[in-house]
Amino acid sequence: MAKRVESPSSINTFKQCKRKYYYNYIKKLPGVPNIHQVRGNMVHTILENFYDIDTSSFTRENYQLKCKEIIQKLSLHYWKQYEPKIKALHLSQDKERFYFEESMLMVMNWMNHFITDMEKVMEKNTISCQESFIKLTPVREQKYMSEKHSIRGFIDAIHYVEDEVHIIDYKTNARFDMKDSIKLQLAIYSLLYEELHGKMPHKVGIFFLRNKLKVMNVDQELIQLAKQEIELIHGHTSITEQEIDYPRTVTGLCKWSTGKCDFYDTCKPHSPINN
Ligand code: SF4
């Protein structure tokens, strides 16, 4: 059987619950859209497009205000654009307002960090706002594919900081720890980058949009972690596509107070017949 093309999400799903992987990636059952996904996509779009703005009227005196005004306008624009998807979730008006305001807070938090970076870059290099803006503009939404490892990934932002390469992913998570699934995602990005460019990135990290940027150094140990996990999943998924070979892992992630796994109703993990 040919190797499947995996991704950080598919590997993390496989590690969490093989049955969930089976439903999602082999049977390709549709997932259930939720506000966290929709809002996450919207925020990513806002940040991606922010770097394309016209900065010609920026001065040292006015750029902070202009950046804030622009990102607010972009947020309103994309909230409108995502409205059909948000409406389809049938949230109450209060909930909708809550998620809108929370999204604005995340974007403004990111903007405050961006402004701090702009200040540092201008001061250090004695350059204009426009030049600093260009210096801080990352390569965005880059697709990486490895035939050798049969894996692909989309990297949110690649920053060139002095002589260093930093790979950054944006997350709207409520928790800010570098849990194992995040570390593995970053390890895979490091491997993909190294394979294409012939050298490792220097740092990888997550911009937790409710908090701040957290980075870690890239070393051979991290690359090795990615290789091991990729080999493990291929060792399983390239041998069998039978449901029985993808057992359930029943945990609190099947169903919790405010939600459930996308495939809960198909899986019925708590049905006596499955236990
Ligand atoms: S409901 Fe639980 S056991 Fe079933 S697929 Fe989802 S996570 Fe796995």
C-alpha cells in the first residue's frame, strides 16, 4: 500500500485516537464546524493580509495609530466575510458578540507586540517605518511538501531575523504551554524546512494570540523527533486501512461539558456494545 501523505494534524490525531484518524483521514467523514476553527481561520487571514497594507503615509509619529486603525478595519472586514460561516453555527447573539470581541482583543494584542518590534527595529537600525515594516514582514502561508517523508505542512510565517530564520505558527488557544502536540508540529516544520533549504531554521515558535510569542531552539533532537513520529505513523497507515486496526482511545476528549469529538455519534465510544 502506498504511503499516505501525512501532516502535523493527521499525526497528532493518530496519536490522540487512531479511530478518530480513521474517520477523518481514511473514511473522510465530514467534521463538524465550530466557532474555534472558523474564528481561528479568520484571525489567520487578518494577520496574513495585514502585511500587504500600504505604508506610504506612515511616519514615526503616526504609524502606531494607523496600524491599529487598519487592523481594526481588517478585522471588521473579515468578520463580515466570515459571517455566513459564523451564522451557520447558530450561536446566540451574546455568544457571537463575545467571540467577535475576543477576536478583536487577540488581534490588538498581536498588534501591540508588532508595534514593540517596530520600535526595536527602527531604533537598532535607524531606518524608516516603511523599511522596518518590510524587515518585519514574514513569508506567509507557505506550503512545504516532502516526498521523502511523505508529509506536508503549511507554515504561517517565516521571519528572517538578522541572520536567523524563525518559523512561527499563530494559535488562538486558551492554554499557552508548548504541549507535545505543538512541539511535534514545530519539529515537523523544522524537518520540512531543513529538507528544502538544506539547513535547519534557528528557532520555531508559537504566537499565542491571547498571550505572546514563545520560541524554542531547533536542534537535531527536534528533527529526530519528527522523523521518528513520521516513521511510526507510516509504519501503521501504509499497512492497513481496516477500521478494526484503528482502535478507539476513549478519554475526556470524546465528550466534555461543552462539546464532543466530531465523530462521537458515529463512534459511540460509550455504548456498552463497544466496551
Ligand atoms: S469519540 Fe473518542 S474514541 Fe471515538 S473517535 Fe472520537 S476521540 Fe476517538
